[in-house]
Amino acid sequence: MRWCALLPVLCALLASNPLLAQTLRFAPLPMQDPETVVREVKPMLEYLEERLGVTFTIDYNTSYSEILHNFAAGELDLAYLGPLPYVELRDQFPAVSPLVVFREPDGEAKYTCSVVMFADDRQPLRELAGQALALTQPLSTCGYLATESLLRHAGVSLEQARYRYLGRHDEVALAVVRGEFRAGGLKTTIARHYTHLGLVQISETEPLPAFALVANTTTVPPELRTRLTEALVAVQPRDNPEDARLVRAWGESLRHGAQAVEDADYEPVRRLRRGVQIPVPVPRPRQGGG
Amino acid sequence: MKIDRRLVLFAFLLTEALVVLFMYGDWRDKLAMHYERQGIALDTAYRAAVNSFGLASQAYFSEAVARPEILRLFRHGQQAEDERERALARGRLYRRLWPTYERLRDGGLRQLHFHSARGESYLRFFSPEYYGDDLLATQPLVRHVHATRKAMSGFDTGRSLSGFRYLYPLVEGDEFLGSVEMSIPFRHIQKAMQRLDESQEYQLILRREAVENKVPPGFLALYESSCLHPDYLLEDTGLQLPDSPIPPSDQARTIGDQLANRPEVRAIMDRGERQVFSADLAGATWSVTLLPIADPAGEVAAYVLAYAPDPLAQVLQRDFVTATLAASLLLGAILVLLCRVLSSREALRAERAYQQAITDTMGEGLYAQDREGRLTFINPTGRQLLGYEPQEALGECAHALFHRHAANEYTPPSDCPIQHRVNAGQAYEGEEVFKRNDGHLIPVELASRPLYQEGLLVGSVTLFRDISERKRAEERLQLAASVFTSAHEGIMITDPEGHLLMVNEAFTRITGYSQDEVAGHNPNLLSSGRHDRAFYRLLWEQLRTEGYWRGELWNRRKNGELYLQLSTISAVRDEAGNLLHFVGLFADITEMKEHQEKLDFLAHYDALTELPNRVLLLDRLNQAMKLADREQRWVGVLYVDLDEFKGINETYGREVGDQMLLALAKRLAEIRRAGDTVSRLSGDEFAVVFVSLKTESECLQLAQRVLQALSRPVRIGNLLLETTASVGITYYPQGEEVDADQLLRQADQAMYQAKLVGKSRYHVFDAAGDRQLRDQHESLGRLERALARGEFVLYYQPKVNLRTGEVVGAEALLRWQHPERGVLAPGAFLDDLLGQPLEVELSRWVMSQALAQMETWRRKGVELAVSVNVPAQHLQQLDFIHQVQGLLQRYPELPRNSLELEILESSALDNLAHVTDVIKRCAALGVDFSLDDFGTGYSSLSYLKRIPVRILKIDRTFVRDMLEDPSDLALLEAIVQLAHVFQRQLIAEGMETPAQGERLLMLGCDVVQGYGIARPMPAEALPTWLEQWRERRVVNSG
């Protein structure tokens, strides 16, 4: 029938019509200061806005638990999450679905976590018992989970040390440099940003699935999810000079391309989590200067 | 002077405009000063805020940064050879100064940033992960500090947020290690300013260019375009970043939207100037102060905006409006007042003009005097009456100037009756005489009144009018009255009903009735009874319709005597046409009438016979002619003259003659029928007019009775006298129009004929003969005029010898160039000339003209004899030979025999002896004669022998018929032979064909003239003809 033939055209029109443009609520990773988040995430979002005809609002959250809560409440559509938060979110809210994982600078869609120290304060991990130790967040992959795993390998446990959650990875790094903590656990790539301040890596985990863009399947329709995935996977900065120019303003963790991901890819994380009970700390007021 | 209201209105509007302009200027000046203060206040607040942070940063720098161990660490961090060492030193520096940085942050400082000596970022306490970027390229302030190694501060945009930066060089000993920077985000400056003045709201807008050059792409989305200027941006109004300035309030945004529509805002910002603008917000006035903020390079990088309610501006505006309104009201009030004054002046002026117009328009003269009698005012009529120019007489004493009391004799001013009266406060009225400026005296009627002003006698006002006309009218009336009284004609005046009102003395003298006797009576008192009722009816009818009757009336005097009066009665009506009076004017013409009748009789009748005289006869004849025309009858006019009556008078005396005439007149009167007239014309001449004749014979019978009546003897006393009469008769009507005089003349002429024929008879006038005679007279008159006007010309016909071809001469032929009928041959007019003196005159003219023409030709080399025809009358004049001689003497150059005279046979025979003598004497003068038309007259051989003509001209009829008529030919032959016998030359006239020429040659007649040779031609054509003839002759002979 004739109107059936017109259906794709109508759909295309509806999809590209700015008046019908959908506003997507995006939660960046709470592990960086807001300025950095804006600076790094905003260009990518603008790319997607232009490409897909949608608009974004950034819902800046200070903790993973807050993101998970908002996601479950249907107040968020998309989030940039590390593997552990995703797994945790998935356990609580099965409607979450990973779209893409962002590649690391080495091109791999995986990353590692490290335990770092200031060069002046360097000491073996096993000696950390009783020492102050900085962690990011309970649900951060490189937080309790990875750090505990690495300490266990050295023969100690976090429970033996005086650990504190500082929230953000960079905060962990700088707090260690400032000498406020003897060691800290954080994402390796972030730790490397502070090498010029004398921060050194003591131990590193096996590669884990990289940070992902996850979608709330209850609020984001499958077609849009597909298009989001396609738009991000299509950016190939390594192979395409034009894409390389495009991503120059994107954040460090986003600019190396992305690949499609499935929930099954998170099995290593689930394995890492097994046997580790992440204690939930008593919430405390947010630190200034974050 | 009349002030134009439009001028006042214009002045008002101008003043109003100036006042409003002044008020406005004052308001704007105050506002500008107010804004200037606001601008200065904002500038001061901004500087105070910035300086306070500057002091703090200076303190921090001195206390915490500019310490030896810090400098050492900084130097080591830059200069250590090992990367790890350098990193360690940087980390240690970070660790060492962290507490200080935290304190700084508490004080509002955002960044503590070490710059290496090479100008690269060494350590950022805020975002320490970023380092190593080249600051000299992007931060002018760093460049400047590194160049001068002196502390410096300034506003600048940054990678994320803009703010004020304080830079200090770091020097250890002489070694320049780099610099350290402390920066405050605008948010803190904003707060500091807010603390200084809580009533203001401060905002910062950044120059787009300065932002876009420094901010990473991701950050640009945080900026919002300023509504004030598209080149300016607002920082992070969504408060995405922690140190972002406080975003604009709704009020500030609303005001901003208002200012966005004002182009001057953008213009001010383009010029980078400080300015204050006002805006209305919910009924309140707000001010917006724009303070430009320069970057270290001196370029405007941002604007600090201060929003605050501005009650003072509102007060100033209110003051302006109030003052303007008050001034306008005041001016309006002045305008109204002025208009009222003007209206009042206008009304006063109009009133004066009205009064002036009244005095100007007055028909009377008006003047005013002061108490001394000096003129203070004269209206135009007064000036005109007195003949003065405006202003001329003012100030003069009226009495001295134009009062002429007492018949122009001098009166001292103290005796001026007018002045005397009015100075006493009394009015004066009367007639006076005024003297005009040109000296003429005019009678005036005047009224003078004392003039009081505010109760005081200040002079007098006098009204006067020229009464010359009235005076003249009175004089005319007086004259009329005297005319009425002393007129020679009787005058009576009645009322409309015809009752006598007044009669004059002449009336009394003519009729014998006095005024008292006739007053109230009808004029029929005088009626004589000689006129019937119809007469009076007509008289009254004409009076009614035409208002006038004139005629003669027989009336009766008081003494019963009849008299004839010539009366003129006129109806006198008023302007509306109502009948007022009848005026009768009459003269006694009784005697005049009798005298006139006597004269009339003498004028029309013969005193002796009492028969109508010639005058009356002609009158009667005229009437008879009219009657005849109407009745289609004849009138017969008899002119009677007694034959030999003169002898009776001479023999028996005039008395007997008169008695005889009386008796004969009586007899004539007896023959007279009704309507006929018998008249004595003079002496023994009578005329009788018979009217209503049916035939001419009827008249002849009556004529016969007249002859008989007059031939009968008359007894006078003892004498029995006898006479006869000759009677001329003529009739009316005739073939042409005639009048009475002509008829009488015709009858007279016929009577003369009767006398000639033998008397005692009648003769009837020959009307046809008379007409012919008159025609001949007219024709002669025309010919005389033609001669006088030079209408006669001569044509010339050549005479040729056929045998030799020689042109022997030409005959001059008379032609009349008639102005209407063209060229006429003599046959058309010669008959009228025949026997008339004009014939001789014309003949003389022909001879003279022919001679003159021969002289003309001769001078041109043409010698030709010319013959002219001479009529018998001319030839027979006794002095003919002298005339010819005289003419020839005028042209002595002409050869002999040039002139030839042609005469008719008949003319020669009338007086043969004289003619023969003339011919001979002419021959002696060299003038030959030819006998024209030979053969048609008597042509008696004996005559031919006696008439000594040299040439015979054979008449054209012989030549014409000779070829057809043998008898003519025979006659011609005989003539030729005869000529030979008598030795006369021959010329044949009328040769028209070559055959005729040949036969004439054969006959022996060589010389011919006629159409066969040439037609008569004008004199000027003859030389050409001669030329052609000679050429032809040469050709023929050749």
C-alpha cells in the first residue's frame, strides 16, 4: 500500500525534526572535577547532538550510588560508567544496557587500575598495613575492588589499612602527592597524568573492560540506542584523519574511539568481584575543591 | 499698530521651545553628571575590589612563596637533570605550598600557578595535571612579567574562567627562575563589589574574541551571548563550573533586553567607552553602568555592568517634567494674557476705526476745535468741502482760516458768533459762509456744540454742510416764480381734477379774468364753444396718455371776445408717477393767425386773378400725379400763353391788360372740372392741370375748349379785345419717371413749338424726340470726357504700292479706348459728333496727334507719310489753313508731303470755293488732299475737275465686289481711266485678297490699302510691321 511505502520517509522526517528532538539526560563519571568533565565530555555530546538531532543535558553527580539511584528512578538516560558501576547497576536495574566502550590510548577497549605512591614515600605494598590509603569510591572499579585485589596479592588487605574514599581519581592522585595518604588506588591512565608530580605506580591489575556509555532502555528507544552506538563506533580517529581532528577536543578517555559492547564482556569484572565484599561507607559531606 | 496673532503664537511657540530646550538640556546635564558619578563609582568599586585582592595576593606572595626553600625547589624542579628528580621537586613544591594554596582559596583565590623561566606552565595548583604549555604565547601578562621581571596585574580571560591575575617574578639572587601567578575569578570580584554596594548587581560580559581564542572548544558551550552586544558573552550562566560568576537576575535580564533595542548601547561598547544608561522596570528607573575592562594589552576584553535602581534619575526626570510643565503653564498664561490684551487692543482699534469710518463716511463736514478755536480734527468731507489736505489745517484757527461772517468782511476772532456761543457752553446753529482754500466762498449750514471731556469744556465740535446746491435751488425757485409772474404767455396751474389753482398776470391780461375770479374754477370757463366734445375728449386723452398736449384753442375772453390761443398743457407728476398738476401755457395768437393766413394766400395764389400760383400748381400737380397712379388715369398739363398779349398792355395800358387777364382767367376757371387746377404762372402765362383723364384725346378736347374760350372777344368797358393762345400739352404718366417740374417744362417746351409752328394752336410734347436729344447730349458729354481723359488713340493702316512693294504711307484711323466697351471704331460714335463743335476739336486733335507720331517715328528713323480724315465742318472753318500751318510749324523737321488730308466728296461740295482755296493753300504748305470714298458721292466730273485733290481713294465697295460684279469692275476701270485723265493718283481701299491685288494691278491701280496688306495697328506696332514687310518683300523679290 502506498502509505506503507511512505513510512520510512515519515520516520526519517520525525527523527530529524528538531521540534521532536529528544533531550537526553547524561551523567558523566563523577571521578573528575566538573570543569574537566565539561571540557572533555561536552565536545563529544555536541558531536552526537549534531549527528543524531538530539540534545543533551549534563546531570553532574558526585557519586556512583547517586547515578545508580537516578538511573533506576528513570531520571537519567545515559551514563558514562566504569565496569564495576555498570555491573552493580545492572544487578540492581536490569534495564540498563551498555552501548559502547571507549578505547584507551593504546587502542584497546580495556584499562587497568593501579596502586600509586609519591616517590619520596615509596614502600612495599605489604607494608601498607596501618597506613593511610586513598580510594576513589566504593563502586569505582579501581576503588576498593581493584585496590583490595592488588593488596591481597601483596598479602595485606584494605581492612588492615586506614583507607578513605576521596571520590575522584585525580583527588586520589593529588592527595597522595600532597602526602595526605601513603598510597592510593586509581585508574592507571589517570595516575599517569601526575607522574610529573612524582607519583609512581606500585602495582597494576589485569585489563578490565573499559569505560562504557550505558543507556536506560526504559527511556531511550532501541532505535536511538542503535544510532548512538553507530555514531560513536563510526568515529575512527586512528584510521580517519578527519575523525582525528574531530576528537581533538574530546576528553582523554573518549578520544581514542569506541567499540560496541555487550553485557557478557563484563564477566572479568564480575569474576573480580567474587569473593570481595565492598563495604559501604557512611556517607560524608563532599570535599571542597572537587 | 496691528500685531499679527500668528506672530504672537510663533513667539510663544519659540519661547516654549527654548524653555523646553533649556529644561531638557539642564536635565540631561544633571543626568550626565549623575551618570558620570555612577560610572566613577563603579570604576572605584571595581578597582577597590581588585586592589583588595591585589594586597592579599601580595601578602601571600611575600609570606608563602617568596621564600628560599620554595625558590630552591622551584629551581631544582626546572634544572635537575633527572626527570624523576624534576618530577619529585615539582611534587614536593606542590606538597609544600598546598596548605598555602588552601588558605588562598579560602580568600577567594582560584589559581596558584608557577611559570618556568622559559615561560611554560610549571605547576598549576588548580588542575595540576596540565603543565608544560607555552604561556608566553597565550598570556600577555606572563610575557610582560618575564620581560620586565616586575610584578604586574591585570584582567584576563582564562582557559576556563576569566578573572584578575596578579603576577610576581621569582628571582633567586640574580637568577630569574620564572614567575608565579595568583588569580581571582570574577565571581569573587563580583562578591567584593557587592559587599561595597549592595544596591548594585554586577555582571561581567566578555569580549567574544578574547574568549574564543583561549577557551577549549568544550567550554564554549558554557557561554551565552550578551543581549547588549553580539560580540560579548556571559560566562557559564548555567553555573556548570564552581567559580562561575553569579548569573544575571531576572531584572538584569529584563533591563538588558530593553537596552538591546538601543543602538547607542552597542555603539558605546564598540568604542569601548564607559557609559550609563537608564531603563524602566516596573515603573522604576534603573541605571545600567557599563565599565570597560582592558586586558594587559590595553584592549577592551570585558565590560563590568552594574544594575541598580536609580531613584535620582527618576527625580531628575520628574523635576524636568514638572519644571517644563510649570514653565509651559506660565507661558500659556502669558499667552492668554497677551491674547486678551491684543483682543482688547484690537477691539479698541476696531472701535476707533469704526468711529473713524463714520466720520470719514459722513456726508457732512465735521471739525473740532480747542478752546482757543484751533482746529484739532477735520473729517475727510470737511477737508474736501474746505479744500485742505490732511493735516494742512490742523492747529490753525478755524475762524481766521475759513469763517467768513458778515459777507466776507473781516470779523475779529473775539466777535466770531460761533466761538462766542460754544465757549459760553451753548450750541450754535445757523447758516454761515466759509471760505475754501482756493478762495471760493461756500454757504454752509452748521451746528456747533461745546465739547466736554470728563466734565471740562475742552473746545467745540462743529458739523457743517455745503448748502450751495440748496441755495441755487432756492434761487431757481425764485427765478421760476418771477418767470411765472412776468411771463408774456398766460400760465395756469390746476390740481389733478382740473381746478384752477394759480394763474399769472399774462393770463389775466389775455383772458380778462383775475386770479381770484378763476381760482377753483375749471378752465372750461374760457370755453368758446367752437370746439366740439370730440376735440376736448382727444385733448384729455392725449394728456392722460402722453402727459402733453399742444395745439390751438379758440377761447372766449371775459368780455365775450373770441381769441385763438396756442396752448401747451403738461401733466406734472411726482417721482412715483402720481399726477400733481396740469400746467397750461398759452399765447394769444389771434393776430398772428390772421397774418399767417394772409401770407399763406399770397404764397399760393396769384394776387390778381386769385388763381393758384406756380407753387400751388406744382403742389396740386404732384397730388394729381399720385391720384393718377392710384386710379390708372392720365393727367394732362397745359401750358397756356396768350399770343401777342404784350401788345394789349402796350396799347391799352396795364389796367386793361389786367382786366383782360381777369376775364380770361375766369373763362379758364369755368372749363375747370372737379379736381382740375387752373393757375396763373406769370404775366400772360397760365397752366391747367386736368385730372382723371381716360384718354389723351379727352385732354385734347379740353385743350380745344381752352383755345376756344380764350379766343372769344372780351369786352372791357367800350373795348372789345381779342386774343389767341398757344398751348403746349404733356401727359402723365410717361415712359420714364418725371416730376411735376419736368412736366411743366415739357408743356412749356410744347407751347413754344406751338408758337413756332404758328400760334393759336396746341402742340403735344414729343417725349421720344426729347429723349433722343438728351441721348445725343449725353453721348457728346461722354466723348468730351474721353477726349479730355485721353481715351482716343490713332491706329495706322499702311498704304502699299503693289507694283514696287513700297510702303507709301499710312492712314491714321481714330479709335476710342472705351473704359468699359474696349476699343471702339469711329462708326460707334461718329454719328453723335456729326455737326457738333466737338467734331472739329477731335479733328484738330487727330491732326496734331498724327504729326506728333510722325515726329516720333522720324526720330527712330521711320519716315512715313500719314493721311488723316478731315470732316467737312472742320474743313469749312475759315481759319482751317492757319490751324494746319500752326500744327506744321510745331514739327519743322518733318519733310513736306508728310501730312495728307482726306476729305469726303460731300464735304467738298458744301462750300466748293472755300474748299478749293483751302486745298490750294495747303498744297503750298506741302499738304496734299485725297478724296475719300471716291465713287460713292456725286462724283460729277465737273466737280472732280474743280476740286484740286491729288489723290482719289476708291471706295472699298468697288474693290470688294469687282471680282464678282462686272458692273463694279467696269466702274472701277472707268474710275482708273478717269484718274489717269485728270492726272490724279489712285489708292484702292479695302483690298483683302491677293486676287483683288492682282486685278487692281492689272487695272493700273498700284497703290492699295486694306486687310490684305495689314489691319490698322497701334503706332508702336507699325515699325515692327514695316520691318517684317521689308523682309518679306526681299524674300519675295529674291
